[in-house]
Amino acid sequence: MRKTAAEVAMIRAAIGVAEEALLAATAALAPGRPLGEIEAAIKDIAYPDGRHINSAHFTSYRADGSESLDLPPHVIAGQVLVLDVNDVYAGYRADMARQIVYGAAPPECRRGWPTLWRCSRP
């Protein structure tokens, strides 16, 4: 099914909400700041046109590359975090995830990222 120009605009608006949330989370990272506080702040972003964040949550990667939900309660320098944001606008949803590191990423992560990047490209 082909989308109309209006539908494409609504999809882009939904994507824009997720992008803004990811940028806000990155700006909010600071050593010792509670991760739950950052998640809550993202969910509380208000949009007068009805767009809203459904969910925002952090996960992390272990050194072996596997994902972990067992996070430290606060931002730790060098911790590789994954922020997943889901939002909705006029019935259209966007779901984005980004890896975020406060400070320098551990060497084992920097070595693996080129492979992860290649695998995630269409």
C-alpha cells in the first residue's frame, strides 16, 4: 500500500519524537545520575500536538556482546547503554534504539562496533 504525503508527514513526526528523546537522553547523561530519572524525564516530554513517548528504557551490553537488563542504578563512565524509545503520533509509531556511552567506551566494545555496524545495515 502506498502512503499519502500526509501519512508520510505523520510517520516523520513520530520518528522526530524518538530522535528528540534520544538526544535529550544523551544530553542528560552525567556521572552518578540515576538512569530511572533519565527514563522518566524522557517519558514526561510533552508535545502540544498529541505526540507522546510510550516507553523509554535502558539496557546494556556485557563485555561478551550479550544484552543485559541488570543495569547499575546510576550513570557510570564507560558504561555502554542502549536506549530504546517507542512513541506514537496520530496512530503511527516509531521505535528506535541507540547505543550511548558516557565517556570513553571500553576497548572490547570499540573493537566489536564495526562488525555490529555492518550487520545492522540493509
